[in-house]
Amino acid sequence: MQSEDYNLVSLVLPSGILDFFSITKVAHTEEVLNICLEEKNIKPEEFKTCKLTSKGFFDEIKVQDFPI
């Protein structure tokens, strides 16, 4: 993704979401803007010293009621 696309799309997303997700793909039509995000595999600060076992991530979903 080009950096100017990344900057524009990041303005649409809630503040702080890119701390936990990466933008992997952006596609649009006249009516729809699809932003694909991938969750980063990072531990919460309070669990940094604990041994955690990953159970994986949820399947992808489509958020259709996001207020801008």
C-alpha cells in the first residue's frame, strides 16, 4: 500500500486502532470502502512477563455500521 493511501485511510479509523491492527488491503467502489485489517500478535503490557498461549484470532467480520 502506498503511504498516502495509508495516511488517508488511517484518518477514517478510530484513534489508536493501528496500535493493534495493520492495514493489509484497501479496496473501494462508488458506494463502499473496504479496509482489511490484520490483528498484531502483541501482548498487553500487564502480561509482558507472563507466558501466554495463543488460541488464534477470530474469523474476519464485516463492520457495516461504522459511524464517521
